[in-house]
Amino acid sequence: MGNSIATLSLQAKPIASGNTKLVLAGDSRTVWLVALGLMVAQFLPQLLLWDEAYIRIHDTLEGIDYQNLFAAGKTFDYSAGAKIEQVMNGLPRAAVKTGWSFIALWHWLFGLYWGYVFNYMLVHLAAFSGMYFLLRKTVLPDPKHTWLALGVALCYGWLPVFTMLGMSVAGLPWVVWAFLKLQSNISQKLPAWLVLLLFPFYSDLVWAGVPTLAFGGLFWLRNALKNKQLSLHLLSAIGLMALLYMGVNWQLFQLTFWPGDFISHRAEYDYFYNKALNPWHSLKESGLVLLLCHHHVGVFVSVPILLAVGVVGRRFGLNRTASAISSLLLVFSLFYGFYNFVVWMGEGHFELLKSYKFERAIILLPILWLLLFATVLKPLAAWNKRLAMAFLAAQFAICIFAQDEFTQNLRQLAGHPRKPNFQAFFDERLFAEIDHHIGLPKESYRVVSLGMHPSSAQYNGFYTLDRHASLYDLRYKHQFREIMADELAKSTIVQKEFDQFGNRCYLYSAELGKDFDAFLCGKQLQRSVCHLALNAEALCGMGSCFLFSAVEVKNAEEIGLRLDGVFEGRFWRVHLYKVEGGLVAQNHFL
């Protein structure tokens, strides 16, 4: 990426001049109003639906780390013995997300729903403004190209990023701008310093921190070798960013380098559990990530951009910037597809290759695609403005339809939802009714869930043995596995999912499977499990008294479960099973 950004910096005359103000003279007021209206439109369904809106469940509502931290009062407690008692019989606090985060602040100030919505709006607005600002300072500085810059920025602003990763993707244009600013010889560097020093507090270390620091280091090195400039401001900022990432994510470094007796469940993680060590498979993966990007980064179908590149390349030839960015896109995609061979060759010597997954550098793909798009649209618009507008409109339409939360909320507004909204997923009335029926202090027993995400119970204050966790103790995983060892033996697919991946420390059923729908068994599906193999004695040994099941367990009595009630909610129908002989007492794992 260094070559392409260096090329951009050569075009960045407004930066070189020291003028950092957006020049609006000559801009069309109508174009601006339309662009801002289209940008704000994606927020309207969430605001109109209030807390009845759909929020992404995968990797968002299925793991409510901040609520667990706030409830336990452990947000900034990094002491060796700190634990979150509500989950997994005392999950080490160090295994949960950092409290030094803007996302944590928004959730603390506004609660889970409005904290999420506020963060969602900030992230997308930062993506839009950052891309516009970067393009006007580099590729499209001429005021007559304002409409192009706004159109490309809209595509970036609508990118369906995982907003719980903060500015990891959305903030990259601002980071690139800051790098360009600090490597120059001009004054007024304070805004660039602020961008880079705040970024560690609003981005994910694993997904964004390492790629950003690596790119910044390479960019500095290239500038130093080619232009004979040390750029001490840029080097100092990169160093401070690294230190801040360490401080913000201290709990992760604590478990990585000073784990004590903690052994992560990732010690059993098999990188190849869902990958084939096959060159054709790797080529396929490379092609897919090139054309579609990745769901954690943001689904991004790049076909219109490829067509635009083809037209411009055939008609005018690609300039140096477009060629460099195209090469980087290809390199990153191939690296992602063939990274399994890198792990295979170096796994025995460098464990970090498997545990970190350096192929996450694909987080840079969306910004590269849209920088390439702006680069080729510029000559295309000069030749055929209508064709350039058509490509831009097609890419923007794809970004809209790829926005899962937006499209799902349109269905909510139309009265035809496919997935549960926020209120239906957590359903406080339903779980309050269950709590009243049980009639015991929640801390005196543990529950597990079947056919539903345990976060629904956690949100309502129940103490759960199961949890979606990216880090927890390997011994706990083995103990939890005893509950369903016979069930896992029925299905190789389900067994591999738990044994070789294991981030979902859930109660699995071979009949329900492992796919996302296996944990979203709404009452309208009328699903049931006929032959659940569950070890009630192991459940009792971990302190569990109750099973919250979204499906009827036909053989409940045979496996030591007694139906204690059925509770109807907006989305869930919870079958409450009491574990015969369950312990009504805390039974801590560690």
C-alpha cells in the first residue's frame, strides 16, 4: 500500500500547501444536500423503530461483553483474580473486552441499544467524511469533481462494516490522511496527531491495530529511503500508537505473555478445521475475497469498479496510482487465499501465525477499492460523464443492498421481519416471567440454553454456563464438553465446530446443527429435538439447575430433565426444563 499512498501524496497539493480547510466554493448545494440526505437515510429506520429495530446478532448481540462488565463492576479491574461471575462460573476479566474504548463509553452512557445506535451513526459518518476529505486532498482536489468525491464517499459511508469494531474500517481514510500529513514538511500537524492517537481507543487491535501499524511503518520506511526524509513526527506517532494499543488492550497482553495458570481454549484451535490445503481452494478463496471482501470487514461487491477499471484501462490506460492499487488488491487477496499454506509451513515454529491470522490485512481492501474507483472515475467522467455516473450509481446500489441491518429494518417497517428485533431478542417481559416462576436468587443457580443464544438470558441477569467467547479457559471447555460429549459424537460437523473452533461454548444438538439458525429457533419454526444426549450429572456438577430451550426436547425425562413450564414471548418460546438433582448453590469452576 506504500507505493499507492506515496503516489497519492504526490497528487495531494492541498496538503502540501498547508491548507486543510474543505473548499466548498463552486460545489453544488443540491449535490451536497442529496449526498447528505442519502447518508442520513441509513439511520432513519433505527430512529423510527426506536428500540424495535433489528441489530446484527452475529458477533454483536450474541456477545454482550460491556453489559457483563458493567454489571460486574469490573470495567477497569485488571487485577489477577478479577472475574465476571455471571458467565462461565467466573470468566477471568482479562478475557473480556477492554474498558478503555469509546464503544464502552457509549454503552455506559446510553445503554446497549442506544449506545449501539450512537456508535453506528458515528462510525458511518466518520467513514463518509473521512473518505470525502481524503479524496479531496489527494485524488480529486478539483472542485468540479466534488460530485465524484461525494459519490465514492457515500459508497464507503454505506459499507456494512461491523460497527462493534469501531473505526477499524471506517476510520482508515482518516488514518491515511494523517500519515500523509505527518510525513510532509508543513505545519499544523495537531489534527493528524489527534487522529492517530485516538484511533487505538476506537479500533480493534487484532483487526485494525496490527495492519495499521505495519502499514504505517512500511510507509515511513519507504519515505525515508526514497526521499531521504526521516519524518520524525510520523515515526513518533506510530510508536505512540503502538504503546497506546498495548495500554488499551493490556488485558489481552496480560493473558498472552503473563497467563499464570490460564490456558486459552485457542490452544486446541485448528486453523484448518474449515479450510482445505489445496491450491484450487486457495485460488477460489482469493477470488471470493477480491470480489466480495469479507463479512467481518464489510461485504463489498466490487463488480462495477472492475468494469470501470476495464473501460478506463482499455480506453486510456491505467495511471501509476491505479496500477499500484490494483496490484495491492491482488496481493492482499492472494495472501488471504494462500495464508493456509503459510500457516502449514510455519505453524510448528511460529505459533503466532495460527493464533493471530495475519490474513486479516484484508481489512484494507475496501479503502483500496474505493481509492481505485475514484482514480478511474476521474478520467472516465471527463470522457463520458453519464457512464461514470452509471458506474457510481451501480456501486452505491450494491452497498445499500449489502447493508443487512438497513434492509432488515425496512422489512421491520413493512411488517414482514425475518429476524428478531432488539426487543424481541432480549424480551425482558418474557425472562422476568421466567425469573418470577423460578423464584430463586439468580446467583444461586446456573442456566444453559438450547436453540437460542445465551446472551438473551445474560442480558436479563441470569448466570449462564454457556457464552460466545473469543477467549476462555481450556479446562472450562473440557468440563463443559462433558455435558454433551455423546451428542457431539453423533455429528462430525458439530464436533469439529466445538472441538477445533470452540468460540461458541454453547450446548449443541446434532439435530439442530451448527449454523446460525441452530441458535435462533424462533417459535414460528416449531422445531423440536427428539434424541438429545445430555449428561445431566455433568450439568449438576457445574451448578446448573435449569435449561432454557427454544425447542421442545422430546426425550427430556429419559435424560434427567423435567419440564417446569413453557413461556411464550415475542420471538422465543422458552421450554423451561429443570435438571433433576441440580445444585441450588454456586459451584465455581476456578
